[in-house]
Amino acid sequence: MTLEEFFCEVPKAAVAFSGGTDSAFLLWAAKQYGCDVHAYYMKTAFQPEFEMEDARRVVEALDIPMTVLEKDILAVPEAAANGPKRCYYCKRALFTQLWAAARKDGYFCLLDGTNASDDADDRPGMQAIRELEVRSPLRECGISKSEVRRLSEEAGLFTSRKPAYACLATRIPTGTAITPELLKKAETAETALANLGFHDFRVRLMEDGGARLQITEEQMPLLFSKREEILTILRPFFSSILLDLEARAKSV
């Protein structure tokens, strides 16, 4: 099945929109092939501010309506506890609310941006999506991440080169309860590094109050050139600041 064929079969749909590469391309394709599409962005403490800014930029360019929903995700006990299945409970709560909003607005098909490269069998969040009968057109049509980027580039979407971004909860060690303070530390640190010119990186919080920086190979020289500046910025937030010498693999 092609995306054009998919949207011939599904002429009206809601899209769970994260502001990322995959769901941005999915919105573009829906619009391109005549689907009556509505984007729903879920704002939680797990999403940094720039994701919503990117989401707004995409829907404005595509002239697609977007509804911003809010969820106190830390009020979901299993998500805040940050156990091995945190993502399952988080996705279950978010997509349940998304479904309710979509149905209220007259949309009875909910889509997400999972692509054919995503390993759905090993991701608890995907289990929740399957249980809630959310469809993934990119995956169903066999479109890989690299194809999404190529097609997004051809479509003129700025998200074509946007690095993959996992939610802020992934910065906190599994088993450590998630608090607003820890999430704020992670977001503040990553925003500071982004402002220094870094991209496609992670600041991992450690159980002892320290931080571990994961940088791609090509950015190592930049990190060492700005070492003192980084230390000055991050010292107020962390007891120690460590560099992972095993370079972070570039996002696909």
C-alpha cells in the first residue's frame, strides 16, 4: 500500500503530532492526498518547549488545524515511578486522552508517526498504541526513517534534518522517580548546550546527582573548545559533569 492509497481509504483522520520528523511528514502526506486531517499535540512535563514551537511551525506552513491538549503525566503513578514499563503507561494515558478529544471533534481514526524502521516489538509504548487501535500509516506502507527524511526534504519540510528526540523522561535513570525538578534540570542543561551550538546529543542525569554528556564524534572538538563554558553553565545544577567517551551514534 502507498500513502496515497492509504489516505484514499482513510479520508478523515486525527494525527498524534509530536513536532518530530515522522509525524510532520505524515501530516504533509495526509494534506497532499486530500485527507481531512487534524493534528493533536499533547503537552506534558516530558516535552521540552521547543517541540511545541516546531509543531506550531509545521501546522502553520501546512495550513492544518492543531489542538494542544495538556496532561499532568506525573499524576499517572506508573509513569512517575519510572519503572521498565514507564513508556507503556505514559502512552496509554496520552493516547486515551487523544482518542477522546479526536472522537469529540468527529474523528474516528487516530494515526501516529511510527515508521517501518521502528522496532515495535521491543518498545512498551508501542504495545499501548496497538491496544488502543492507533494506526501507523508509515509503518503499514513500509516507509523507513531514511525514506521519511528523503521525502521530507523533497517536500520542503524543515523537519527533514531534525535529529530524533526522545522525551525528557529518558534522561532520568530507570527506577528513579521522576519529579518536575529533575525534568527541569535535564531541559535546562540541554537547552544550554543547544545554545552553544550542539545538536543530536543527550544530557543523562545520574543517580548521584551528576550528569553524563553524550556527544557525537564530530562534536567532540566543539565540546573541548567550550569545556570551561559548559562547566560554568552546568555546575549549579549537577554535583559532577562527566563526558561519555563512547561517542553517541548519529540519529538516523
